[in-house]
Amino acid sequence: MAHSMRRLFALALGCLIAAAASAQSGMPVERNAALRYWLAFAEMHDPPADKSISDLLEKTAAGDAPWDEAKLGPIVDENRAAIRTMQRATKLPDCDWGIEYSQGPAASIAPVVKGRALARLNAVYGMRLAAKGDVQGAVDTWVAGIRFSRDLAKGGSLIFALISSSALMSNMRALTQAAQSGSLKEAQKKEIEAVVRAIPEAGLDWGEAMHFEELAITVGIHQLSEAPDVAAYYRQMMGKPTPAGFSVPTAADIAQFHKVMAAGQAALELAPDATRAKLPAIEAEVNTLQPVLRATVPSYTRENDVRFKVQALRQELLKALGTSANSSR
């Protein structure tokens, strides 16, 4: 029954795409990859209930466990249609998830939740192809995974960037291992290199993610100030009761918050090393914010640590391909 409902949802989405395309005369039939990704989500099967299999799937995608055909092959087979739909969608030029930041903290993060599961399936699908000797198929799969991870982050807040970065690193690790094994042809190396060089050092647009994070927080603070029951809204927004001495932020408090967030956004648009140099001053400013606002500010150090990991993996992959991370070729 659940699978039938997914099929009906996929069919409805397909009709929506066709209707949108026909309504825009002179435009390409499809441009927005997000609509296709939703089709892929609809085709996905539920994750395995067995925790040991779920853990194995996670470890395999992360490169911490070898491919296990007996345990993971059936899961990949069940999700082959979803994986291929996603891979085709990565070739479309735009991706707009239509996230409703006007809803503040209540804005849905469903795309990134579904995307995380699909990215993991795609990564292990590539490992299966590699294990079967289909190196080109594996390369195509992991390259599509890189493109999908970047699309997944588009227009998203920090949770989107963090999950997308995890997916991006899984694909880069797999490609690095393939390059180090000596199984790649020169044409394949050049294809991978072109895709990797199109990725920023830190993988994604972290400044944009911080911008959308700030937008959601701002809406949430506005809603807090107008809530009939401020304490109840705070508990809903923060997941804990109001602290002692609680007060709603004033206009001056919010102005200072925006100043600090702007500094953080600008810092995250730099290379990770340059960002790290600016963090002590920014974090000192964070500590001066009104308590409610201070509690909403993400850890810049944590975000930058992830950016360092992405940067290191990118450099390692380029090195494995036989090129310099800073080469302009």
C-alpha cells in the first residue's frame, strides 16, 4: 500500500512538472532539478528496519566498510529507480527547493532528510558497480553524487549545508580510493578533475547557508515576540523551557544580532584558514548577545571544522588524480 501511494505521488509530481513546462512557452521542458528529486524521493523504499543493516549502509557510504553484496545488494535493487531518477536530475541547470523561510523555525527540512537517505544509497550504488568491475559506472555515479550534494544545499540553511557536506565527502572519498587504486583511465581522471575544480575549497556556499539560517531565526524571534504564550512558543522553538531571567529581545538586541551574523556570514565566505583567524573576535561578540539570541547562533567553529574536512578531502582527491589542488589547468 505504501509503495502504491509513492507511485501515485510520483505520477502526480510528473503531471505537475509537465503542466509547469507547458505553461511556460519558449522555456525548456524542465529546468528545476528539485522537482525531479522529489520524484526520486517518492520512488525510494523505506530504510531497512534492521539496525545492523542500517548501520552497515551508513558505514559503507562513508567508506568505513567494504561493499557487502549479500546484505546491501537487495536494498540497492529496490531503490535503483530512485537512484537513476536522481542521477538524471543532476544534469538539469537549476535547483529550487522552495523552502518557506516565512515559517521561521517551522520551515520544512524534508528535502534534506530525504536527500540524505538518497545520497547514501547513491554512494553505495557506486561501490557496488566498482566491486563488479564497472569503473565508468561507478565514476558516473559518484560524480552525480557530488552534483546532487551541491544541489541539496541550494537555498538551504546550515542543516542543509552540514548534511550536503557529508554526502559530498562520501563521494570524494570513493573517488579518491578509485584513483589511488590505479583503476581509473586518464579520461576518467580528467572528468573527475573538472567536476572537483568546480567545487569551492570548502565545498559549498556556507555564507549563503548562514544567510538563510539568520532569516529563519529572525522570523522565529518575531513570532516569539507576538506569541500569545511566549513561554510555550520558546519551548517549541528551542526544545527547552525558558531560562531564569528570560526576556524577549528588543529592537537594539536584534540589530546587534544581525551585525554579528553578518560578520559570521562574511567569514564563512573566506577560505577555512582565513575564517579561523576571524572566529575569536566573532565568537567574543556572540557572547555579548542577548541570551535568547545568543542561544540561536550556530557554532562557527564547528561549521568551519567541517569546511576544513571538505577542503582536505578535495585536496587529497586532486592529489590522487595526479594534479595540484591549486593548479589552474
